[in-house]
Amino acid sequence: MDHVVLTVSPHPDDEVLGLGATLAMLLGESWTMHNLACSLGHVEDHERRLAELTAAGSRLGFSTTVMDPLAGIDRADDLDRAALDVADAVTEQIDRHAPAVVVSPHLGDGHHGHEAVARGVRAALEQTTAGPVWWSYGIWNDLPRPNVFAPYDEQVMARVLHAIAAYDGENARSHYDAMYPARAVVSRTLGSERVFGFGTATASEAPYADLFTELRHGPEGWQYAAPRAFDAAAPLATTWLPGDVGWWVREPSLRDRWTRAGA
């Protein structure tokens, strides 16, 4: 598992809207990125969305495997079945590419399809005790417990926006190209305190930041990485804390927040 990251995207564009800047920084350190696209959206949009996904991959520098058959992650689908199908597909991709990191939405991301995909990723990773770490992001719902603050500059933002611009149809429907930098400013502003505890001074003067949660599954179950600032040259955690994936779907208690702030 060396210098490979596997992204698991519910829909084309999630692979860049989720943690695009962090992935761009890894690619800048000679990592290889493989993307598993679980669906292509509505049937009538399949051709367009596949073409946009291919263009985005060419711009940012990643390859994509599309699930076949596609995962049924529409609201009316059997989402439990979809999670099982995603788990099988993720397991196959892990066996093929041996990634050091798997990236996906978090379990409480708010969108039914995103949450089904996250459940599939969790199930796949729970089959191993020495597999890749899990980086989860939030698009539709904030992460309840981010533990990595990843600051970045205008050059990285430009690379990601170039990839996001490939999704013409999606940006015409909703301005994700405007959302991405706006969220990055918010994450840069609030991220230091969300990751390191309230009252923490700004961790970086960079204009933007990603926030994500890093976990790993081992013999004793799930573990959280200790809070840290991201370094693309040494991107994986070295210190681990006891974990509980239930954190992902509930807000931390006030006592827990005090503890994390060092009170």
C-alpha cells in the first residue's frame, strides 16, 4: 500500500467536490489516484456525466472505474442492497490497487446516496485489520468530528477549479464551482478550532483549507487519528486514538468538546 489513493464517489463530481484540494496535493507528491464511480446520476444524464467525469480525470490526473452494474443509490432504490454492492466493488478495488487511503463521504452526509456509499466503504474496510486508512468528507452535512486540517494556496485551488469546471451540466444546475472556494474559506476560518479545540489560534495563513476525518480499522476496531495539520509529503497519521464510528452521525457532547479543547 504505497502512494495510491482510492476515491469512492457516489456521483461524478463528488471525487473533486469532496477533497479535491487534498487529492491534488497528494498528486503533486507523485501519488496515484484511482476513482470508483458508484453511479452516473439519472439515466438520461449518463452519457453526459461520464464524459464530464472523464474530462475531470484528465484535468486533475486520475483514472476511473465505473461500477457495473451501477449502484442503485436513488431515493427509491434499496439502499441497503446498494451498500452491499458498493462494499463488494470497494473490496475489489482495494485488492487491485492496494491503496494506502480510501476517500468517501462520511456516514452522516445527509444525502441518501452518499450515506449508502459510506456504509459500503465502512463494510469493506471492516473486512481487514491492516488495510488502508479512511478519509471521509462532508458535502451535504458537516463532519461531526474532523481531525485533519489541510490548508492550501491559490495554485492548488486553481487546479481543483479547473477539474470542477469540466462538470458543465452540474455547474449549470447548481453552482458547485462557486460553492467549492466558499466552503474552503469557511473551513480555513473555522477549521483550526473544529480540529484542535475551541480557542485555538489560526493554524495557517493559507487562504483555504480542507477538513476531513481520518480513521483506520485494526484488531481492536476503529481508531481515530490524533488531530493534526495535513502535510502532503507525510500525509498519514502516526498517532491514533480509540474510535467510535457512531461519532459520525451525532454531534459531540459539550463535555467531549471541553475535553478536546484541553479544558
